Amino acid sequence: MVLYLIYKVYQIGVNAAISLSLLSLGPERKVKCYNGYFVNGYVFHTEEYGHGRQTYNSGVCIKGLTSSEFEVDYYGRLEEVIELQNHSEQNRVFLFKCYWYDTTDRGMRVDPHYGLVEINSKARHRNVNDIFVFAKQCQQVYYTYTPSFRNDR
């Protein structure tokens, strides 16, 4: 994509829009990292930042579709908030680096009566190629432990 933009700017020459010229330079080599980010009406915090606090804001959910058009939801924890910039204040993108849970039958279960999703927090998603997602894709979720009905001593 960047090569295409460079080619187009070269073709257009001095009449190329400044925004197109800046975009053709690609992203800057430096990034900014944050403890939190406000998006989609939610305040997200990294798990490290939220550790020991009274509120929990690091649970993320991504609604997705598979190639067979079945809806698959991905659940995870926010590890990092990263800002990428493209040589211009207007061209910036926020990414979330997440730890993803296994959402197959082995790692997830949905209560048929209440619709609550139960995640096996010890089951990490295998073969995860995309640990980064756009912040705008995320919804916030809250994780809590399921109460045990046995007598734990």
C-alpha cells in the first residue's frame, strides 16, 4: 500500500495533496504507549495499570465473523495501548495489544438460560496471529470468578 501511495505521489508530482504525500511516507518509526484510552463510550486501562485498583477496565471483546459466516466473539485482556502516527496529527491510529483467551468449546461456554459467557482463564488462544486490534473495534467486558458450589477448605 505504501509503495502504491509513493508511486501515485510521484505521478501527480507537485500538485499532490499534502495529506497524500504525508501518508505515502508510511508510519513514523516511533510509537506512543498509554496506560488507558477512551473509545466507544468506555474507559479502557491496561491490566498492569488496573492491578490493585477497585475498578476493572482491561476486559475486551471483539465481535467477529468467520469465513463460514458464523459469529465468533473473541475475549481477552488489554496489555498495551499503542498510538501509531503517520507524519501528521490527523493520521493516527490507536491499537490494543491483547492477551486472547481460547473461545473454542474447550475454553468458553455460554449459559443457555442467562446468556452469560464463561471463559476458562487458563486457556490461552492458540495460533493467534493478530494480537493487535484497532481500539475502535473493542467493547468492554468484565471478568469475575464463577462461585464454587463445593466446600473448598
